[in-house]
Amino acid sequence: MESKVSKAQEEVWEWKDSLFEELKNIPKEKRLDFIRMKVKKTIEQISHPSEKPDVA
């Protein structure tokens, strides 16, 4: 039986893998700071959808 994976799910996996590769050699504390910063920006965008997203 062949399972079907959506294009969106494949994109999430690719994003996750690329992020892991980018961060794997950075010390744990700096990785956590980076993740906290990204989560904070995402929460702000969700909380204030009319504002333009910060492009990094």
C-alpha cells in the first residue's frame, strides 16, 4: 500500500532538514536563542497580521 504525502508536508520536511543542517554545528544555547527569536517573530506576525512581515 502506497501512502500519499502532500506537497505541503514535503515542504515542511525539507524546511526542517535545511534548518537542522544550518544549526547543527552551532552551540545549543545559540540554537535555542535563534529558535526563540524566530518563534517570537512568528507570534508577532500572527498577533498583528496587518503589519508587514520582517524579511531577513
